[in-house]
Amino acid sequence: MTEKQYGGATGRSSDKIKISKPSFNKAIPIAPQKKSDIKKQEQISSIEGYEDYIKAGKIASEVVKFAKSIIKKDMPLLDVAEKIEEKIIELKAKPAFPVNLSINEIAAHDTPAFNDARKAHGLLKVDVGVHINGYIADVAFSIDLENNEENKNLIKASEEALSKAIEAIRTNIPIRQIGSVIDNAIKTYGFISIHNLSGHSLAQYELHSGITIPNYDNSQEIPIQEGVYAIEPFATSGLGSVKDSKPSGIFRIENDAPVRDTFAREVLAFICEEYKTLPFCSRWLCKKFGSRALMALRRLEEAGILYQYPQLIETSGKKVSQAEHTIIISKDKVITTI
């Protein structure tokens, strides 16, 4: 995520904490991208943070193997999320965002609450972000927890689309071509890609740094440049789009505004210090401050300082699979960071 870092204040103030606006939403912007967006990749055109990206990728690979080894049907989602996040920290990295655990028709933006009683079942998507000094590896996989043939085929569709996209991507190829490769791979399984979800470029402390990688041919000729990208196909048996649903418990800092409540200021200062402006969740803050953190979050949200992401669900309520991998693209090669 580019020319500006995901910064945010590192200390406290009496009324305001300076922040810069981040981005996390996986939905493709409504407005077409412009070639000027490519300038936003200048900071990573020389692969700034290369070693940290590689370290984050290796850790993400270990975390994915760990997650696949522990996730079982009816395992509490809270346990799944906390074990995965603890593993990231154990391996000397930090979560780049709360682990997303999205079931069936929920495509993205679902993480357990601090008191969540839900259990793993159905078609489970596990979306994991790992960062070293703000340089992010963003990965995801899907698991069939009900031995269902449709689930298995959906997983194959998104995984093959990811593999073919990685094979095809290189510098100067138009983004529409990558989208076409993804869409065609998914169609061979009788499914459709989700058109308003996308892959994305990354930069230090930015999950989405200006360029999207569509999951269909969007007619845009914007060329792929050197940089770091997460390719992220979603496959569905539904209509191929998502819509907003209920609040997710995942937040980002949205605006700079005065905060009157002393405790809310304390919570906000901690958010800026600990997460910069990467996404975070209420569950994390409840661990630090107890359940009264929920009231502070509500006040910060009401003040327009925080934005809470809605869950994203498939428009017709059909199941969704996801696969994601982070790669580094240089002039003469594509490096898979995990």
C-alpha cells in the first residue's frame, strides 16, 4: 500500500492524533483506474523492502501450513483466529490485519469477536496478512469442512485461477489480460469470478496501493509495472458480485478529528502506535483494554474517526471460494514470496 507511508501518530495528544487515510476494502473502485495511478508505485518500483517482503512471505507460508494442520470442523472460530495470529507473532512478525475467517456466502471481512461462539464449518476462507516493518505478505486459502463436491470444485477453481494468473503475469502486461485468465480458469469449472472483488498492489503499511488486479476482463489496458502484488481470485456459483452485510468488527482510521473522551483518546493513541493505520479489530482491543474498549470504539466511530468494514457477502447468497498469493515482479522475473 505507496508514495505516502501508512503512518499515523506514534504518540498521544490532548485532542487530535494526526493520521493518513488507509485502504483495506477488497472491492474494486467504481471509477476506472487511470494511468496516473501507476505513479503511486514509484516507491516500490525498485522493490523497496525486498528482504522484509521475503521474510514476511516465508513466515506466511509457515503460518498457512500451520493453519491447515489445526483447522477442523466445529473448531471455535475464535480459537482458529487466535492460534493463527499467535503463530505469526511467535515467528517474529506481526499480523497485517485481523485473520479473516469467512464461511460459505461470506466472501471477506469476517473475523471473530472477543466473545464469538461460532464454529468452523462449510466452505471456510482463511485470509492471512503478515508484515515485517510494514512490508506485507497477503495470502488466503479455502477449506471444505463438509466433504462437499461443490465446495471442492470451487476451491479447485480459485486455486487454478491463481496459478494461471501467476504464470501469465509479467511487466507491461495489461491488467485486463490477468483478469481474463482468472475468469476463464474459473469458468472451466462451471463457476464465475466475483467481479467487484480484486487483487491489488502493496507497499509499506498499505494493503492497497493504487493498482487493482481484476478477476475478469475489465477492458483496462493499464500495464503491470515492477512492484509487489497480491493476486486474489474468488469463485462462486452465484451471480458474481458481493454486497455489504453486517458490521465485521474490523476497523480502520478514517479521519483526524478531536476526541473529548479521555479513555477514547487513550485507545486511539494505542491504535496509532500499535497498528499505524493498518486494519485492526475490536477483539484485539478487548485483549488490551477489556470490554470497555467497545464503548471507546463506538465513540470513535460516531466521531467519524474510525470506519468499520461491513462483511461482504455474495449477492445471491451462494458459496464463495478464495485463493491468494503475494508476488514480486521485476523486469525479468516473477518472484513468489511464499
